[in-house]
Amino acid sequence: CLFAKRLTNKTCVCYKNKEMDKLLDIINIILKNRGKPTMKQISADTDLRTDLGFDSLDLAELTARIEAEFDVDIFEDGIVFKISDILEKISK
């Protein structure tokens, strides 16, 4: 798989390119709506606040768009920090 997060020494979670592409689309819509530069790519390690500069309004929009697309509330079980956190929740 192209995008993976190591959970233990022997276990990896693989993410589909389709999920990453859709997340990138959603992120770029949010960035564009806020007048911020868009991203050409993201990785599982991309941090929502540090790397993307997301604030609370951006995170609220992200939550709404992901819930509409994937029918998952990414903040239901707590805060997400990285793309890998989102991918884990939408792949359940």
C-alpha cells in the first residue's frame, strides 16, 4: 500500500488511494474557501493544525464535509490531529 501507519512492530494499517484523494479534495476546498494556498499532496503524517494551518472553523468544516462524504463523525471519540487519525476512522 502507498499510505500506511505502523501501529505496532508487526502491524500496519493501509489506506486506499481513493480515500486519500478524497481527503485531499476536501482539504483543498476548505483551504481555498479561506483564501489559503492549496496542497498538492498530503500524507498520513500531515498534521491538521501545524502542516495545514487549520483553525477551529476549518476543523468544523472538515468534520461536516467528511461526515457528508463518508458518514463518519471524526471527532465523535475525541480530537484528531493527523490525516492518519481521520483515515483510521473512515476505514472502520
